[in-house]
Amino acid sequence: MIQNILTGLNAKQKEAVEAIQGPVLIVAGPGSGKTRVITHRIAYLIKTWDIHPRRILAVTFTNKAAREMEDRLFGKGEKDSVTPLLSYSMRGQLTVGTFHAICARFLRIDGHHIGIDRNYTIYDDGDRLSLIKRALEQLMLDVKTHPPRPIQYAISEVKNKLLTPEDKASQSESYFDEVRQRVYEKYEQLLNDNNALDFDDLLMKTVQLFEAHPEVLAKYQSRYLHVMVDEFQDTNLVQYTLVKQLAGKHRNICVVGDPDQSIYSWRQADIRNILSFERDYTNVKTIYLEQNYRSSQTILEAADCIISANISRKEKALWTKNQQGAHITVAELYDEREEAQYLVSEVEKLISTKRYKLTNCAIMYRTNAQSRAIEEAFIRYGLPYRLVGATKFYDRREIRDILAYLKLVNNSADSIAFLRIVNVPPRGIGQKSIKELARVATDNEISLYEATRRLVAKNERTSLVKKFKVFLDIIDELMAKAKNTDAAGLIDLVLMNAGYKDYILTGEAGEDRLDNAMELRAVADDFADLGPEGSLAALLEGVALVSDVDNLDEKIDAVTLITLHKAKGLEFPIVFIAGMEEYLLPHIRSFDNAEQMEEERRLCYVGVTRAKERVYLVRALRRHMMGVSSSNEPSRFLDDIPEKLIGTPQQPKVHKGFLKAGDKVRHETFGDGIIVASFPAKDDQEITVAFKGGVGLKRMMASMANLERI
DNA sequence: CGAAAGGCTCTTTTT
DNA sequence: GAGCCTTTCG
């Protein structure tokens, strides 16, 4: 059974779905059914206008969003909970994905036109930092005087703004700019030597490919009759250019976005792209989706009060038919520990009403560092949580090691991969040996792998050569077997033949790490039907381009802990925003810049508008940041919410769970005392208090004791 | 050569 | 307070 495509849409949504010709700009407020419009629009093109799915390109912000879109359109093939819009047989024909994933695919196919090998490696953040460090080393520059991180930002900025290195060079002023320039050039050379592209290259090189080879661009232009881009407010210049190129022929381009939710300017995203859009394309049809289906009246009103304080913004009138709903809760706690305990106990309260499940609750915060205190509280109380993206799966050592083996097999020029595993497991190859090998490589202008081959081929019986031969044999065997072994099979070989399994098992938490390795193997196995070469390429590419939210597993009943940035695009019945303080939200780094301050406000707006039913804005008076404790004023954003929308929570004299050793308290009969110990106990706290005046030690439950803090 | 210990700088947000 | 790098010792 297939749904009718236009039923159940409101007038504006219908208009957006039916506007299939020419440039269309959909300004979609939070909760306005944006995803629905996009999927229905695609279904409408395919079903009503008989457009072949192969001729549609849809760009999403995360892989997860891409997957969900496909699920909604074509179903999952199993027993679907929602009726798909189209038949399952069409699945896989549409081009959907993030800019990065789509460009990676283009370059795999057509990169050779601009000298990109089809087996190129994608370097992630860590890899590019290593490469910058190596560039500094080779230029004999000190890492301390030239920290790699800012250099990387600068390079990234250049690439995302489509400046050539020369552009940047011409405007360089200081000594540091000049150094940066030299590092940039060296870095590019190293990338090239390693047959590798960084994240930004994926986009920039695609634009360059299209510029240099109009015939390649023409191929894609003709194919993609319809182009759609989600989260358009967060596109940067490369992305904007790419879209312009691809839609250049048919000009059926539909972009969806909300300027008020633009929160990635630090990644060179530019809200002005929305304005440029109306300028660059003639006869743009602009449609505003203003009816909100997600949040209560109260939440929407509060959100509007927050965002309205931004000066540079287009007025928008969001409205909803939803109920007034509960008041916004604003809570103030002593420090981040108490804040965390408060969050846990509020979640427990909500759960105990049986109206909500843990999955319905999300705790959002500005910085990743804030998650620790919250996690600790959840662990103490034994409440399940899911932390989006702290220790990323693919960042784990064992995963990176195994992937390095696979990367080297796939691309022998990848020296970052080579160096990572040449001595893992230990083969007695240390600094000195590697220095020697590196000399051979630079002298002959060959990769480290090639250098190893030459060294071993000389057949000298030195211990150095013997050690390298052991490693070379392992890699060569993997390379040989890779011709008829798929990615999962290669992982088995790394574990067994390369001795990696024994190696991790002897180390700390060996079993867990082996479990992780097997999880990676399971991921690889998903690509099995692509055959030996295909599965390896697909695994490496997939792994390089996943985001944290992609792996958000909703099946387990647990509270979600997530940064405000990552929360974009998600929704929850209950939203807690922790750390509603000056210097944190808004973040201290935005204080000297009015534009950045407005972005902080939008970030807050994004957080509040994730909520359907209840919002808690929580702050702490004191907070440990980078070791030291400091006190923070309440966030200015709290001042923008009118009193009438805020419900004052009935604060018990001392909230249960708030007491810690060292706190001075007063008891009705025992008098004054000091807490010497406290233990969490289910939803309460068992405390031991030393009272004055000969009363002595008393042990009591915090909720029953009726203590007053003094 | 490798493991362990101490010292250093950072944390805004991420495809 | 943690990760990363360097130094030190076996």
C-alpha cells in the first residue's frame, strides 16, 4: 500500500511540494514539517511526474538524515512501521547524501581527470593534524611556536572559501601568515605524496574538477534534472558553488533552510547564501513554512522571544495549533555536580509519572566538556544514557589501527597509515629505524612502503632489514589476498596473520577492544555484496564520512546527552539545556563579536525548539572549567523569556540529592552540623552528619531529614 | 627498543 | 583534568 502524496499536507507545504520547476527557496521554521515536504516533493516528482529517481539529487546534512529520507520514501523492505511513499524496488537509485559523501563518490569516478587516483585516502581531523606536524618538521619549524591547530583552521578556511593558496598569500601580512603559507604548501605536497584528500578537498576538488572539465560537469548536470539541498543556511561557499554548478543546466533547484538556525559560521557557513540565492537565480519562488507542528504554545513563544532579540534577521511569524502546554522550568543549582544531580532527579520524576520514557528526554549543552559531570551523575544513579559522539567509535585506537592496515592495503602511498601500524603490534621498529627508512624515502622520492620494499630487496642481513621484512611480508600478503577477499575477510587477516588479535588481548581491556574490532568487522560485512575491491573502498569511505549523530541508536531506552550543535534536526518531548550561563551559552569566545553573539542566540533557539512538551533551562552558580572553579552569571538569554512563561519550580528547602560532604546544615531537633559523608541511594541520598553540641554523628536519608543548608 | 612517568597546553561548536 | 608529547629508566 502506498500513501497518497498530497493528502495531509497544509496549503503551504502542498505549494512547496508542487513547485517543481525553476528555483525554489523554502524557508522552514523549526517543526514546520520540513523533512516531510522534502520527501513528499521527491515522491511527487517520481510518481506524479514520472521523473526517474536516478535523475534526482538530494543533499542532506548528515548521513542519518539521508538514510531516514530513503526509509521514508522507499521503506526498509521489512515490515514497515510507516507506509512508504514509493515502492521498495526503487530504493538505491536516488542520489542522497551529505556534500562530502556525494563529492567523494564523484571524485572516485571522475577524479582522474585532475590527477586524483581512484584509491585516494580520506584524511580526517587527526590525520590532517599529523600531516601538518610533519610539514612543520620538514620545514624545521617548531611545533610550540607554530601550533598546528590554528594552521589547520586557516587551511580549512582557505579551502572552504575557494581561495587559492596564492589569494591567501597575497593578503598575508605578518610573519605568521607567511609561515602558515609555507606550511600550507608543504601540507598540500604531502597530501599529494600520500595520495590523500582531506575533508575540505572533497568539496574543493570537485568544484575544481567541474571548472576544469566542463564535459564532466555536463554529464552530472544533464543527469540531475532536480537538485534539492537541506539545511541550506549552513552551506559555505564551496557547497554553494557546487550546487550552482550541478543545477546549472536544468535550474530546477530547491533549497530548504532557516536563517534562524544557522549555527556553523565557524565552518565558513554563510547565511548570506540564502540571500545570494534570490539574487543568483531569477524568478525564485519563495515559500514560508510557518506552522509549527512540534512544540507547545509556551515553548514556541519562549523561543520566539529569544530569537527576536537578534538584530540582523528576517522577521518570521511562527504559529501553532498545539496546546499552551507546561511552563518553562528555570532552575538554578550550586555547581555542575548539583546541576547534574538535578537533571537526573528531574528525569526520574518524569519517568515515574509513567507519561514519559527515558528516550523522550534529551540533555543539551554548549560544550562537550560539560557532559562529564552529567554522565557521572547518570552512572551514579544507574540511569541509562546515550552520549552522542564523545569517544567516537572510529576514534578508538584498535579501530584506527585496523583501519590503518586496510588503508595501507588500499593505498600504499598513505604514510600516515604506514607509520601508525609499522610497529603495531611491536616489531622492534623504533624511532631510529623509521628515521633511516624515511631517509631512503625522501632521497628517492618514494613512499615509505616503496622504501621498505627497496630496503628489503637489498637482502642485507642486518637486524634492521629483518624487522622491516616481517612487516612487509604481512602487508604484501594482505595486498595479494585483497584481490579476492572482501573487507571483512581482510579484517580477519589483520587480526590473525598480522598478530593484531593477540596483541590487543594481552593489553588492558583486551576483550572489550576485541569486541570493538568485531563490531568493525560487522560493519565491513554489510558491504560484502560489493565484492573484494568494492567492499574495501566502501568501508573506508563510509568510515571516514560518518558523523556522530549517524549512529544515534534510538532502540535502547536511554536519555540522550548531546551538544546543541549536534541536536539540530532532532526533536524530543522533553529538553533540558544545561549550563545556561554567561561565558558558556553565550560562549566566552563570542563576546567580542556581535555576529558570533547572534549565532550563540540561534544556538539557544535551536535547543529550545527541539522540545515538544517541556523545556528546562538549568544553570549552576559555580562551575569547574579547565581545572579551576569560577562563578558565572545567568545567561542573558534567560532574561528574554517573559516571566509569565516561566513556572517557578517549588524548591524544597534542600533538594534531595544536593548535599555533599562539607556542607553545613541545620536540623530541627539536632541543630547545626556538617555533612561528613554522602552516598547516593536509588532516588535519594544517604548522608552522615556530624552535629555540634554533643549530638554527634547521625545517619539519615536526605529526603526525610528536612535539613536546611546554612 | 619499549613502557612508564612527568610536563605541557588546551576545549566551542564538526562533515 | 585529560590527552599528547618528551624524557627517563630497565
